[in-house]
Amino acid sequence: MTYAEEIPEEELTGLESALHAALTPLASSLRARATGRPEEGMWKGEPVDVALSVLAAWKVVDQEVKRLTAIAAGTAGAYGASYEQLGAVWGITRQGARKKWPDAVSRPAPGSVALDLFGGRAELSPADDAWTWTATAADGTRTDGATAPTKEEAAALAGAFLKEHTR
């Protein structure tokens, strides 16, 4: 699946209009707080002050987009996306994605085993005299931590769960 196709001009125009519609009240509110003037009078100020208010609002939007982007990357990673996949969607390298979202993709703990089966992923970890396992299946179903006496039994249980919950 590729996401790097050209966005049609009409979609970009619609996005720009929606962003401006969302930005205007924020810019008005920021300017009102900074100047003590009512929000309705925002566009009556000095052009440079109005432009700076708009720029300040874009900064808030930029910070929020970065925060939401990190959440989206973490969600994709939690569902099994790799840094290579995150980078491909963002148009950067695997290493660039790892640097941009360092906690997006979980890594198994030392001694742990990851199983990718039936479109899902299970992680098995040693714990005292047993093995614990968690899994996220292809249909989005997740397990809480389950235990088994051996690694092989944990793998069998996890595999059965993943097979049961395919798309």
C-alpha cells in the first residue's frame, strides 16, 4: 500500500479552506489575549500585528499537528508497523522515522520472542518459572498478559489466538 500519491488540487484547496476556518478563531483569541482588544476587532489592527497573530496561531497548530502525528505513529507501531513502514508513509528513511518517533515501535525485552503470524503479532517473555505472552491479532483483538509453563506452550497458545482472530 502506498500513500505517496499526488493529492488532487481540489482536496488541497479543501484542506487549506478547512485549516483557515479553524485558524481564524484561534488567531482572534490569541490576539485578544495579547492586546486586551475584543476578538471581533482582530482584523482592524496594524497589518504587521494581525500577521503576527496569524503566525502565532499557526505555531499552535504546528505543535498540535506534531503531537497528533506522534500519537498516530505510536498507534501504528502498537499495531505492528515497523520503522521502515512509518518512514515510507512519511517520506523518510527507517532511521529518520526512528529518530522522529523513538518510542513508536516497541521492541521486545531481552530474552523475549516476537511471533508474526496470521497478520498479527505476539510477544513472549520469560517470567520467573513461566512465560507470559500478549498478542494483537489481525482483526485488532488484543490479549491481556497470559502465562504458560514453557516457551513452547506460550507460543502455541499465542499462535492459536492469532489464528482465531484473523480478518
